[in-house]
Amino acid sequence: MTTTSARPLTPAQTPANGRLPHGVGFWIIALAFSTELAFCAVPTPLYAIYQQRDGFATIVLTVIFAAYAVGVMLSLYLAGHVSDWLGRRRVILGSLLVNLLAAVLFLVRNDVAGLITARFISGLGIGILTATATAHLSELGAAAHHAQGRVALVSTFANLGGIGLGPLIGGLIATWSTRPLTVPFVAFAILLVVEGILLAFVPETVERREERPAYRPQRVAVPTAGRGAFWAAGAAAFGAFAVFGTFMGLSSTFLVGLLGLHSHLLAGLAPFVVFMAAALAQIFTVRLATRAQIKLALTLAVLGLANIGVAAVVASLPLFLIGGGIAGAGIGILFRAALATVTAVADAERRGEALAGAFLIAYAGMTVPPLLTAVALDVWPTVTVLVGLVTLTATIVAISGSRMLRR
């Protein structure tokens, strides 16, 4: 989802012999993008099975999930920018291979240590994928003369839609398969191999440099001008990913603790609702001005989070899912507005670095609040923890969004 400063080929340049047309390559990259993000989320409804089988505490479950976010942050910092000089296709192929390794680890080593390792490795793959695939889609779309709106639509659905589909696929497999800890990873391993083969025929969109620059980690640039707006946007991104991370990592825990429901399908449905609502809301509000987006996002996010709090108190599944959808819509819009704010205040030559900083803050939101929530669940009742979590998150979102409006 980040951007980079590459030297793309012009649309007039045609693919080399043996390469597919740019338009076909665009859809292959979109498919690979969504598949990898679905893979990173497919274990969500399976965590309860691992927990029941091995008897580990909720905090361990959250550590397994958080290992993914740590992997993403590390990879984003160390390699989020290398496709600028290695080429888009080569880096995306590398991310496919990394996630293929993670799928194999899920199959052959599914104890706690193995799960943490597999999740961390999967995060490494996603960290190098997001910026690269987003940039590659933009460049392939331009070369194929796709409208910018279509490119943005596809990129959004490949990203948030892929993450949303993963838990739903995992929940369906866990519900109907006799081998729920094997089938999803075998299926995704096959998909990743097939897409890796197809990727070999996708056109490259970055000129290979004869002399590669000296390697350095991605610099996280906080722009001097507009620093207050940057930190307000970063806080909004933190709050948005706190909601995403909680639904991804602890949906099963809340469904069991609040409602006594042990459904793997519901454990996958809850994050699916949140992420699909976020994707759809981003699409339907794309023409709104940034300030209007922020105001709508704040209203929806606070309303949805309040609805989740009420659902916890009255133990209502419909209210829980409806609240998740409303909050997801608000959070999706707010996150896009946060990225737009960072883009607007950053210097043009350091925009990618400023966005990298925003993403690092966002993924901290996906790591720290779920971990603290898991610790709190060992001390206080589930209802108390969930109400406290939504109150804290709503406060962060409201304050950060209000500061964005004042900038």
C-alpha cells in the first residue's frame, strides 16, 4: 500500500519477447497480491483449533498473531524500497517464495514455535509485497491505458479484500473439512506456485540500473513542514490498525468469551465483515474531499465502535457484526485519509519515506493493542476488556481525526 520512487517504463514501451501484454500482467499481479494477503489472514479462524489442541493461553495466541506484524514492519523498513532498483517482478516473486516457505512451515511445524516462525516469515513476505505490488499495478495499469479509478479499485480490493477473504476461506475450510490445519495451507501453496510461474511472463515496469546504489534501509522521514499533521495521521493509522488487528487476532476469543460461540465460520466472518466494509467504503467515498472523508470516517468509526461496546454488554451477535461493519467502513476511510494527509505534507522527493513511517506506526497499532488486550483478558472479564478497548480506540480515532481536520 506504500508508494516508491521508481523510474517506470513509458506506456509506449512494449513487453519483451515472451512477455504477456501489460493488461494481462496487471490482472496476474492483482491475483498474486490478493492471494498473498488472503494467505496471511487465513489462519485467523484456525487459531482456536491450535489453542484447543495445545492448550496455550490467549497471550500466546496473540504473540503468534503479532509475529506477523513484526515481520511486516521489519521487512518494510529493510526492503520495502528495493524494487526501485531490483525490479518489481523479481521482488514480487521473492515475496511469493517467502510465503510459500511459510505455508510449508505451517504444514510441517505447527507447534507454538513453528506457528510464530511461520507467521513472522509470512510478515516478511507481505512487507516487501505491499509497496511493490501497489506500484507495479499502477505502472502496468498506466501502460495498459486503464483508468486511474479502475487501478485504484483493483488495488484496494486486492489489498483489503484479500485480507478479508482469507479468514472467510479459513472459516469455511475449518467448518467443512476434516483436516482444517492442512487443507488451507496446501491449497495456498499450490496457488502460490502457479502464480509464481505466471509471474515469469509479466512485463517489468522498472528500468534495471547498470550500477546499483549502495544498499541502505528505508529511511523513515518525518517532514519538517506539516509535522503535526503527520503525527495526527500516524495516530489515526495506529487506531485503524488497532481495530484491524483486534478483529484478526482475537475474534475467536471474543466470540467464545462474550457469546459462547465456538463457530470457526463466525471467527472468519467477523474480520471478513470489517475488511470488506473498509474496502467498499474506500471505493464509494473516493470522490469526496479529504476533509469530508475524515468527518464521515470519524462518525462511522465512533458509531461502529460504540455499537460493538453495546453488543458486548447485551451479548448480541448481530450488533457485534453490524458494529464491526460500520467501524470497518469508518476505519477504512480514515486510513486512506491518513495516507492522503501524509502524502500532502511530505516533500515530493521523500514521499515514499514518509509513507513508510506512517505504515510502521500503523503496524505498531496492529501489534501493541492486541497484545495488551490479551494480557487484560487474563485479569478482567471479556466484556470489561472489550468495552475498554473500543472506548480507548474511539478516543484515539476521535482525537487524531480532529487534529487532522485542524491541519
